[in-house]
Amino acid sequence: SLSEREAERKRRDVALAQLERARIEIARAERLRAQGAPRDDVAKALAEARALLAGAPPMALVPHLEGLCAELEGDEEKAEAAWRRAVGLDAGFAPSRYRLAMLLVSRALVESVSSSQKQATERLKAAKAAALEAAAALETTGEGQLEREIATAAVTWCRGNRTEAARLLTECAKRNA
């Protein structure tokens, strides 16, 4: 009925407003961290964001924001798990695909210089697949030109063309400086 649809729309609007406030708190925590603020200040902003996320409806944005909180706390495993949950809720959710890909690419980069060839190869395969998925998801949304360029460079790096990846990133940096 009309009143049920109206009530559902209002609940969704309230939830989205709450998620936007959580996003703002996460951005504040990120700024505080970048400015070298005390860890307690960053933790308070993240706690506020998490409180706003509690009880939110099951939508990809919720675990995506949880992943950002975990990333800011330096917990890569929690961030990865959250972004995977977001992609599980919405396979085309480009922000989480991008964050997940960049996390896996950074791990592959570290593995390539600090681990056995087998470990590095396995990480590289996972990173390549994630970067390809992120690039495809970003392409379909038509948003995030910078993220698309970085994802494309990551795919190029994962394919073994380090020189071309460096060129792509250099050009991207010049355009976005």
C-alpha cells in the first residue's frame, strides 16, 4: 500500500542520512590522522562512525564504511573482510571493489620484494583478479576517473609491465596534481 511504501521510503531516508553522518565522521578521523592528531581523537571519531553504522540496513555501503574504519585503525584483515562483505551484498559496488583491489595490490607489491616466489605469485594472481574487477566496476559506474586510472595501472603492474604502470601513474599524478 501507499502508506507502507511511504514508511519504507522514510526509513531508508533516515538510514541514508545516518550513513552520511558516519561517512563524515570517517573523513574527520582520516583528516585527524593525517594532521598527526592524538590517537584518542581519531579513535573517538571512528567510534562515533561505528555507532552510526550499528543497526543500519543491509546495504553495501555499511560494510564499505566499516572497512574504511578498519583501514584507518591499521587492521587490514578486518578491512578486507568488510569490503568482501560489501561486494557480496552488491557485486557491482565499485568503491569496495577498488579498496579491496588496492589492498591486494599493495600486499602483492610487498610480497614481491620480501617473500618467496610462490607466495608472491599467489598474491599477484589475487591482486590482478581484484584489480580487473575493480576497473570493470568503476568503468560501468562512469564515476571515479582517478580510481579508474589507478586501477588500470594496477592491472598493468600485475600483468608484469612495471614500466608502463609507472608511466600511467606518473601521467595520472600530473593530471590530478
